[in-house]
Amino acid sequence: MVQKQSAPVTFTGYQKFLIAILTILQFTVILDFMVLAPLGAILMPTLHITPQQFGWVVSAYALSAGASGLLAAGFADRFDRKNMLMVFYVGFLVGTLFCGLAPNYHTLLAARIFTGIFGGVIGAISFAIVTDLFPMEVRGRVMGFLQMAFASSQVFGLPLGLYAANHWGWHSPFIMIVALGIPVGFIIFLRMQPINAHLALKIDRHPFHHIWHTVSTPRYLQGFAATTLLATGGFMLMPFSSAFATGNLGLTLDDLPLLYMVTGVCAMIAGPVAGRLSDSFGKYPLFVIASLAGIVIALYFTQLSTTPLWFVMILNGVLFVMITGRIVSSSALISGVPAPQDRGAYMGISSAFQQISGGISSAIAGLIVTENAHHMLEHYDVLGYVVASTMLVTIVMMYFIHRLVNDKPERA
């Protein structure tokens, strides 16, 4: 049974392994979602679908993930977290394989729903593992490394996925993810130790009572509300980013791999840096600074017209550095909200709310954005205003989370 240790100055070899394997696992899951954004410019004309239909392809994953997260939350603290991780990761890989074999829009939509049922819970399980095994004092550093999965998907995954899609069709990136995920699953099965210390805390509540207890606890409601709104920006802007870049900014499909690679390198560097700053400078101050800078850049970026590639790369790079700072600091701070016996349920429900919010946001974005006869997106600037507004609100919400965690620290 793996026990939580006191705050280490340096991580042990096994702790480093856990951080690395969870980061790689998150890379495959995030890439599965992220690859849809650049594929939008290929999928819409190939499958003859509208931006609204493409928005549903994105939101279908999120909505099914949210529903699955809610159902799984009641059982999350009743099983070894390693076993839970393995079950859902296998289901995720099967769903991704179905995406790679989908022949048309409706089959792809069904495959995304299946993938979301399993893939949407994996992040919650991973964060529960991190919260179980790493104390708050170093949790920012761990979250910073996990956030590298997001950046790595842009540096390595998206360019490779786009290259594969341009040469072998849009199905090939999903097959690539499955090929990478299978050995990752075997390594986790063979090397990860049981994570079951939370089972000794004796949860007597029925699974659905456990869910109700978690969603009705006032302390947790603040965290759920903040997490829900934090998802809005990415799900609104990202799904249409490639179509905006090619239709409005004047970039070509061949420019996109370089754009995503440069952006990913910036975010990859920012992850560990943001993690250390989160632990030393402060999680909430870092969140505020990154949010305010992100608001300015998002408002400016969404109103651009034809723009040189080098300038788009700079803007995107800085924007994703700010996004990384927001995600790392907020994740570390919110992880201090739940009690140990509720962590699995809390993370599952939090992930569910985040996914459902993201799915709704993506669907709304699809209704706001339209494509004209010249394949240019209209009203993309409206999304910028909506995202900026939600970022301002989360600054206020995270202040109360900051006070909550400091006044009533988690019980180890």
C-alpha cells in the first residue's frame, strides 16, 4: 500500500516514474481531444459537415465524459485507483480505435461518445492519484509536469498527427494514438503499485449517497463552480482554431504543424516553471497574473485578419504560456479542497462538470461562429469577448477557493 509521504526536497525514483507515466498517459488522452481542433479544417470539407456539426463532434466527447464522470464518482473511492485507471484507459483506447475506423460523420459521432465515456474519467483518476501521493507543498511542481502532456501533444503529437492526416487521411492520427497507448497501458499494469490508502478511511455511504454528499458539501461547491467555468475558454476557442487560422489569418494547412509545434514548445517550457512559481510565489497570485494577460491576448487575437505566420506564432506562444500558468495554479489550488476520503468522488464530479461545461460551450460556439462563402469564420471575435468575461469571473471565484484552502487546509 503506497502511503503519502512528507514534502520531499527531491522526488524519489518511484515518484519520478509516477509523474512520467501519468504525463505520458495524459499525453495520449489530451492528444485524442486536441487533434480534433486542427483536423477541423480537414474534416469539415471531407465529411461535408457544417461548423455546427463539427461543434457537436467535439461536444459529444465532452458531454458523454461528463455523464460518465458523474456515474463513476460514487465508486471512485471504493476501489484501488490503479485498477480504476486501467479499466478506463482500456476503454479509452477501444473508443479511439473506433474513431480511427469510422467511415462517416454519424459513426464518428458515436465513436466520440464511446471514447468520452472512458477518456473523460482518466484525468480525474490521475489527479486523485497525485493528490493522494503528493502533499500540497510540492503539488504545483507535479501539476506543472503533468501539464507538459498538454504542451507535448502540440510539440510532438499535433504536427505528427497533421502530417499523418495530410498523407494518409484523417483516420490515421487516431490509429497512431492507439499504437502509443497500448505499451503505456502495459507499463502501468506492470510497474505501478496499488494506490489504496484511501480504502482504509471506511466510506460507509452508498455510491449514490456518496455522490450526493460530495455535490451537496458547501466547501466542495465552490470548487465545482470554479472548475466548471475554467473549461469555457478552451472548448470555445480551440475547436475552431485551425479553421480560423486558415480561413481568417491566411495560413495554409502546411503552416499549422509549425504553428502548433512552436506554441507547444512555449507551453512545455512554461509547465515546470509555472509549477515552481505556483509553489514558491503563490498559486493564486500566479493565476491572477496569467488570467489578466490571457484576457488581453485573447481579445486581440480573436479580432485579427490576415496575419504573418511569425506574428501568429508569437501571439499563440504567449497565450499558451498564460493558459499553462492558469491551469497549473488552479489545478494545484483546487486539489486542496476535498478531504482524503472524498478525493476520488470530488475529482470525478469536478471533471464531469468541466466536461459538460466544455461540451455546452463547444456547442454554443458552433452556434455563434458561421462560415461564409470564402471559408472565413464570422463572429469569432464574439467568442473572445465571452472567454474574456469568464476569465474575469474565475479570478473572483478562485480568490474564494484560495481563502478556503488556506483557512481550512486539507486533512492528510
